[in-house]
Amino acid sequence: MNVNFGLTADDYARYRAGFPDEFFERVFHDGIVKIGDALVDLGTGTGTLARGFAARGCNVTGVDISAQLLEQAKDLCIQENVEVEFRFAKAEETGLPDASFDVAAAGQCWHWFDRPLAAREALRLLKPEGRALIAHFDWLPLEGNVVDATEKLIEQYNPDWYVKFGNKTGVYPDWFRDLGEAGFVELQSFTFDMGVPYAPDAWRGRIRASSGVGASLPDEDVAKFDLELKSLLDGFEQVSVKSEAGAHYALMIPHRVFVVHAQKPG
């Protein structure tokens, strides 16, 4: 199964939920990241982590191999008035200087890398006692919920998708081994759950931006899938949500934040 997120860069930028404020509050509170840190965001995509950390006072460099996603990231930085330096490069071979960052982060992307190589590259990039941070913000397919129904529809169109990329728990124990074998110490983790409201059209956009749909299926299959998902969503309850734009109805999508972090020896 070939995956190219550049094919779905527009939907990716518009609809993929960024990491929530609660995530950033936690990593700063716990001292994993500090204001003023030099931070490299590996596999930055549209800059979800990069922009969030830059807005909170970090000096951020974002690295990705998709030129289309980097263009979206730059546009979003302009819209949000934040500064991030972006670099077209592999997470496993960034070309950045040794020992030049306080934090090496990766959000929602570690599974796409050659993980042992990426872990060693993160170690190389970090200053002594620098910190690695791998984070996920995953939807949760609980039996019978809208996520479960959505995933089953994806599998109908793309049977190989879940075998390679599915995760029903939102927890990634193998990441501990990746960091430990690369030489990191003091490995720790935390997780918490929360609901994220998605208007039905926004949920459709979010799913089109996923690896199993817009990034891997032919355009005609994406269109068919999207129509079928639209019909499927009509059968699920929506809740009233208040926002800056006013009250509206949305699907409440359960999500889990998962973080593993570790330190480079001094």
C-alpha cells in the first residue's frame, strides 16, 4: 500500500485536529519542553506540533519529506503569526548539526519512519540531557461508535490499511524499545482521553486526509467512499457544541493522547 500525504494536503491542513491545548500544558508543566527551547519537529507535516510549540515560545525547526505539506505548514504559520524554520529532509537523515537541539519531537508520525534510524538521529541532534518526545493524538474505535463504523468502511475500500496502520488502543509500547535501544534513558509516558467535536463535513474531511483514503486510494474511490461515509454519519447522534462561531451540532469523537519521552545521557 503506497501512501502519499501530499495528495491530500488540502484536507490534511483543514481538517486534521491538531494536538489539544491540554497536551501542550502537560508537557510544559512536566518540564519536558521549556520556553526558549530549540526544538526540532521530525515528520512535521502541516506543522501541528511545530506551530504549537513556536506559539508557546520555542525556537522550532520542522522537518518533512512532503513539499506539499511543508507549503501548507508555511501558510498556516503566516495565518497564525508564528515563526518556524522548515526543512525538506528525512527524519532519519535531517542534515542538521550535531547536539543543536534541546528537544526532538515527533507527532503522529513515528510509525512512518525507519524507527531505529530516526531514534538514533534524534539522539545525534540533541544536546546532552536533551529530550525526545513522541506523541500521538488518535481517534478511538470503540465497539459501535462512529469511529468504529468509519474504520470498517475504510477497510471495505482499502483492506490492507488496518493491517499496516490500525491501532485500536492509541498506545504504542514499541516506541519505548526504539528509544531505549538508541541510547536514551529515563523513559517515561503519560496518556489521557478527551472528546473532540467534529461537524459531519469536517469528519469526512478528516477521514479523506487519512492514510487509508485520500493518501492511498484513487480519486474515484475517494469520491465513492466520501458519499458512503456521508450517508453513514446520518445514523449517529450529534451533540450541541458552543464555539466562537456560535452553537452548532457535531459528532463527539473520542481521542487519546499518548506520549513517551526520554532523555539523552549527559
